[in-house]
Amino acid sequence: MLEPSIQLILADRSRIQGDMASLGGEAIQPAIGAQPGSASFGDSLRDAVSSVDAKERDAAGRMEAVDSGRSDDLVGAMLASQQASLSFSMLTQVRNKVVGAVDELSKLSL
């Protein structure tokens, strides 16, 4: 049986995925492989940075298409821009946590 906090997290994830599906968005994918130890932390971080960069480039391309008149999908461009912004924000928070953990480890006495 799963811990109550894990059950709450999984329930929230299911609710969010349902909301995204009803809005026509793509499903949320885990940042790390499904199997523990399937990818190194460095590989996972590299993939996350690449994903954020791809979202940023996609959003910029959509905004450029709207600005130049090649597309009239302003809502899609704004959603892509917001998704890229949130992805970058999340990546920044992960970076801050990793830097904090490294600082704490460096303070430990051996």
C-alpha cells in the first residue's frame, strides 16, 4: 500500500492530466525514467535542459509566426510561451535545490 502523501500526489497528477487532456494539451511525462536507476542524474538533467530549450524554441517560433502574420493561432502561441516559461522556472528551482544540496554536502565534516 502506498503512503498517503504518495497517493495524494498521484491523484493530483491524474487530475492535472485529465485537465490537460480536456484542454487538448499533451500528457505530463515524468522528468526521470520510469525505472529507478535507468538513467544517471547527469543524463536526466541534460534531457531536462534540452526539453526546456526545445519548448523555448517552439514558443519563439510560434510567436514569430503570429507576429509575421503567417499564423493566426495567438492562443496556441501564448500557451506555448507560458509552458516554456513554467518549464524554465521549474528547471531553475531544480538547479537551486541541487546547488543547495551541494553546499550542504560541502559543509559536512569528514
